[in-house]
Amino acid sequence: QVQLVESGGGLVQPGGSLRLSCAASGFTFSTYAMYWYRQAGGKERELVASISSGGGDTSNYVDSAKGRFTISRDNANNMVYLQMHSLKPEDTAVYYCAVVRDYQRYWGQGTQVTVSS
């Protein structure tokens, strides 16, 4: 079965950096696009970034994160990453990786990112 396990979240000061990781299993990772979403308290979950199956095409969907967040993947190890720089308090959220397989979106359990001084 599809399993996604995020890690790397934590408490960071404004201006700091974090790298989130997502370990994937249960499907042929290298043939699927991957996604990072986030959900802040009381808000809807929003798409942050996507990466094509081969890693050659990436997109950022949150204007405030463009230029600060970079999605990448390692198909040899079934991993997807979200590198975040210059973090701001408004980046505070639970971050989820996701995959769409057979028209169903699968989520990990999420990792909390808190940006605060």
C-alpha cells in the first residue's frame, strides 16, 4: 500500500531554513509526480510545490514562497524534499507530501513547521 512519511519539521526562527523529507513506498515512485502541501491552523490545505516524475519539471504555487522553497527528489531512494529558506511566521503550518495514484490522492501524516522567535 502507498505510504508517505514526512520528517524534518520543527521550530525555527524567522529567516532560518529547514529541509523537509518524504519517504515513499508502496508504489513505483519514479513514475509519479509528487507534491508538497501545507495547512495552517484554521485554513484550507494549499498546494505548495510539485515535481514531475523525472524531476525535470518543478512548480511553486504559493507566491510568497517563490524563490524561497525548492522541491527536489531522489528516485534512487524514493525520497522527495522541500528545501525552505528565509522562513517567515506565515510559513507556519503542517506540511504534507502527496501522490495521486489511480485517481486517489494519498497523504503522509504531515510534519509541523513552526516559524517563531
